[in-house]
Amino acid sequence: MSRQPGWAAALLFPLVAACGPSDRPPDAVVVVRNVHFAPPDVTVPAGGTVEWRFEDGGVLHQVVSEGSFDSGITAEGTYSRTFDEPGTYPYTCSVHRYMTGTVTVTVTES
Ligand SMILES: [Cu+2]
């Protein structure tokens, strides 16, 4: 008689590994490059996440929407925000006021 206790670990490990918070991809990605948001306008469902990636060779930028969200001034890395409330969220860069974009959050059917 032989027992194989290893099967349970083999089954469970991929599930656990898939549950890490960083493994869920954002619903929209905005690349900050060439003093521009690309794309400037994104749409996500309610509960969706937008990720901004600062890839402008050290140029400082800030993603800020008054009263809603604020990445802080940064030159690199990423900033993510989850939008639970449907609506339109215009944002800008405090360093370059002509940099503007919009996040539109749509109502999801339940
Ligand atoms: Cu900027």
C-alpha cells in the first residue's frame, strides 16, 4: 500500500501562486512618456484598475485628479488606482499643465 501525500500540494500550489495581488493585470495602462499620457483617455468598468507607468527618462510627472487621486511627483515606477464609482475623472500633471487625460468608469451589469 502506498500513499502519495504530494498530490495535494501539487494541486494547491498553482492556486495560491495565482492569488498574489500583483498578479491581477490592470484593466487599463497609461504610459507616461514624451511628456504625454498614452493613451490620454481610458475606460474601465466599475471596480477596474488603471496603472500609470512613468517611463519618461527621468522627467518628473504627477498624475493628479483634484479630490480623487494623486500619484505624487515621480520620475519612475508605476501608480495604480482602482475606481469603484462610475463617472468621469479628468486628470492632469502638476508639472506640465498641458498634459491632460480622462478616466471613464462605466457601470457594470451585475
Ligand atoms: Cu508631466
